[in-house]
Amino acid sequence: MRRPKDWTRLAAAVVGCELVGILSTPFTLAAIPTWYAALNKPAFSPPNWLFGPAWTTLYALMGVAVYLARKDKVGMRLFKWQLGANFVWSVLFFGLHSPILGLIDIAILLWLIWKTTRRFYKVCKPAAYLMLPYLAWVAFASVLNLAIVLLN
């Protein structure tokens, strides 16, 4: 049975990841009805309402993953770098209205997620498995970002 201290750490990890999403929300919400709505988007672009629930779920999974792998210093460093790149993408893409800067950032982000997932796999396989939906979503988002660059 887990000690209460462990539950506190788990909650802190999940809330910490969710906060990244919350902090990037103002950049996103301000741009969606105006700038983003005016962009040419590919036919496979998901509806706007899907992004909120998807990211909330992904941040929660990331929080559990980082909690499980928390004792690995290299994994934690990689995780923090990818989380920072995650936040910066919203600032670049939505805040600065720059799909090309967003594309550069998301390529780095995708690589960092891959590296983090591989590292987690070495130290805690369940943590790596929890990162896979995030890796898949960001891979899809990378293709979407590229398509937006090409269409605009």
C-alpha cells in the first residue's frame, strides 16, 4: 500500500503537468476565434473542442509517468526540457502567430518526448507506456503543424 506522502507526490506531479497546459491556455484561447480560425487547415484537422480534453488527459498521463520515473535524474531532466518545449509551442504558434516557429519547436519537442520515453523505458516501463499517447498525439500535431505551414 502506498504511503500518503506518495499520493501527495503523485498529485503534485499531475497538477504540475496540468499547470503547463493551464498557463499556455491564454495564448491559445485568444488566437482560436480570430487568427487560427482564419488559417487554411488540412481536412484531417480535428475539431477545436477536441484539443482541451485531449491535452487534459495527456497532461494527467504525463504526470503519472513522471511520478513513476521520478528517481531517475536523467529522465527528470529530459522530462523538464520536453515540458518546457511543450509550453513554448503554444507561445510561438498561437501567441506569436507563427506556424513556422511552432514547427521548429514541435520537431524539438517530438525528439525530446522520444528521448524521455526511451529513458523512462530503461528505468520504469509503465512510465514509458504512459508517455506513448502523448508521443503519438504530438507526432500527429507535428504533421498538422507542417500542413498548416504548407497551406498558409
